[in-house]
Amino acid sequence: MVFSLNAHQSMLRCPRCRSTLVQDGDSLVCTNPDVRLRYPVLEGIPRLIVDEATELTSEEWNAVMAKLGMSTNRS
Ligand SMILES: [Zn+2]
């Protein structure tokens, strides 16, 4: 089963900060630059559990956002 965020995008929020999530491969990444949590997707099911998330470094998070075409500019 291939997980696709599109059908669920409006429903998926980071459980820590309620920001939207973006899909990066087999994981979901919080779009909040102060949180930067990466949640695993196991067998097509997002595991939106803070204890199971890993925190990206600023560099890693910026690379993910850039790859996905997300703007990281903060006005
Ligand atoms: Zn978050």
C-alpha cells in the first residue's frame, strides 16, 4: 500500500504544534520551523505520535522544505 498525503492533507496536523504536515518519502514532516519533527509512516499509516517522531536539525528541515518547494521565508 502506498501512502499518499493528498487525500488526507487537510486532516493531518502535527500533534505537538498543530501545524500542517508535508510528506517526504515514507515520513511526514512538521512545517513549523521551531518544531521540525519527522513522523514515520509505517505500512501506509502515519504514526503521528510525538514520542515516535525524530527532530530534524535546521539544516535537514530546510533541505526537506526546499525539496518540496515549501517557502521557509519568515516575514
Ligand atoms: Zn509541529
